[in-house]
Amino acid sequence: MTSLNQFWELVVDVWKNGVAGIDLGRIIVAALIFIGFLLIRRIFVKLITGRLKSLSKRTPSEFDDRALDVLERPLGFIPVVLGLFFAFKFLSLSGALDSFADKVIRSLVVFVLFWSLIRLVEPLSRFIKKFEDVLTVSIVEWLVKAVRITFLFIAIATILEIWGIRIGPIIAGLGLFGVAVALGAQDLFKNLISGLSILAEQRFHIGDWIYVDGVVEGTVESIGFRSTRVRRFDKAPVYVPNSKLSDNPVTNFSSMTHRRIYWTIGVEYRTTVDQLRRIRDGIENYILTSDAFAKPPEVSTFVRIDRFNDSSIDILVYCFTKTTVWGEWLEEKEKLAFRVKEIVTSAGTGFAFPSRSVYVETLPTETPEVFVPPSNDQ
């Protein structure tokens, strides 16, 4: 019996001083409290979001509806924080453990708050996009990214301060380190400044068709802090450093007011002056009467006999379509080509092609004698 009593006393002692002097019973109950909050997590989210959504439906704004959608995950983390808080309170910690538990709870509270703020940036950006005419899409995207990075930096700094790590000396220490990094990251800063220059000058926007000689041609998909993604017409993405788009001439085809047709039409040299006039007047009349083409003085329009080429008389056709859409421009260009063919054919002449004529004034009327070699007898 004595040994049994000693064993029982040992069990009781272990139970009372199980982990860091904390009663195992308290630890188990605290764990059950935490698990209980985890179990009610889904119910908590449904109750809170359901109530808030019913209130948001009464308002005409879409911001609160979208805000509740993005806040659903951070709200789902609140029962986790509450569970840890009540579990630590039940344990009645003291000394270093109590300080550690307090820092954990404070850190989690900061995490949930700034997680919510960072996720709220997305619905807030939809409100900012109403000012895209003033700020442009790219500037709005940069502002959204900058706000998110700012919130993230503040959250990290706050959590470090909670754990006794002063952010001020770290920033001061990074100042010297930053000088060394800046020397090796000149390209990064150059591209960053170039990106800001592109946005400020509004050289191009997302969706524009641009051309940079020797660099890239395609559609702009995104303007980042360091590079711009351009989708080529073969659907391959090209990541171009912003400095190349800032330092080089950029042709923005999407900013065209009209799209040009610039042709040289060669007709045969046998074409008479009257036929040339009919062809010229016919083409000019079609362009000036068609609704597809812009008219002078808005744009320059010329249909003129241009020059005498090696094998043709060249007619210059210079005009602009109202549409700048490539597919529609090709369609109008095709219609003009059909009409030019009809006009030239109806004028009784044809299109010239590279040829060479040889003029001979007289031909010999007699044929040469056949040379007969002499025989051996002669």
C-alpha cells in the first residue's frame, strides 16, 4: 500500500505541475476552450456576415457588399484569436509566460486588423477607378499596390514593436546598407523612375498597341514598377524594362485619329491622257463620297499623277479612313482596291508590270548565204 500511495502522489504531482508548473487539468480545459472556438468559427462567420449583409442591402452603395465579401476570411480568424485569448486567461499565466501570451494575442490582433485593411484595398480601388479619366488605369494600379505595401510595412513594424524590436534603429542601420544596395540597384531605381515618367506623361495605357524600334511591338498588358508586359501579335509576352520605353521613341498606334492608305498605282504607258484623267477622277470621287473616309480639311487627301516610272505611269493615292481598327481598316482598304480595279478596267487600260521593250527600226530583207568550205581539189 505504501508503494501505491507513493505512486498516486507522483501522479498528482505530475498533474499539478505538468508543463511549466501549470496544472494539466487547466491545460486540457484551455485546449478544449480553444477547440470550442474553432468549432464555432463557421457559425460565427455566418451569423456576423449574414447580419452585416442584411444591413448592407439597405444601402445603394456596392462598396459595403464587396467589402463584406473580402472581409469574410479575416472575420473567420477572429474566433481563433478569441479562443487563444480565453485559453490563456483560463491558464492564469504569470511572469514570462504571461508576457509571451500577451504578445502573441496582440500580434494576432494586429495581423487581423491589417489583413482586413489590405483586403479592403481591392473594393476601395473600384471606387478610385471612377477617377480613371484623371489618374489613368496604370496610376490607379500603382496607387493600390503602394497602399498595400504601406499597410504591410506598418503591420510588420507594429508587430516588431510588440516583441520589443525597435524599428527606428533598424531603419537607421539599413540607411548605410541602403547606400551599398542602391549602388548595385541603379537599374531597378532607373526603371522605377522611368515607370513613373511613363505614367505621368501618359505615353500609353493598358490595351494600347505600341511600337518601339528594335525593342518590341504589341499590346500593353501591364505597367509594373520595373518592367512593362507587352503581348506581341504572335501572343508571346515580352517584359520590357521601363527605361527602354522611357528613353526610346514610342509609337502609339492606338492614339491614331485616322488610319492612312498610301498607294502608288502603276498603269501602262499606252494609257492616254484622257484615260489617266478618268482614272484619277474616278478614284478621287470614290474617296470623297464614301462615308468610310475622312475628308479635307480634316485630313490630307491626294489622288495625283505622280511620276513616269521605268515601266509605268504612277498614280499617287493618299487618304485616311475614319476607323483606326485594323480589321475594319483592312476591309475598307479592300473595297478601295476593288473599286480601283474597276475604274482602271473601265477606262480601257491596264496595270503595268516590270517589262522591257526593244525597238528595231529596220530588219534585213535578205538572208545571209550559207558558208560552204572549199574542197580539197580546189
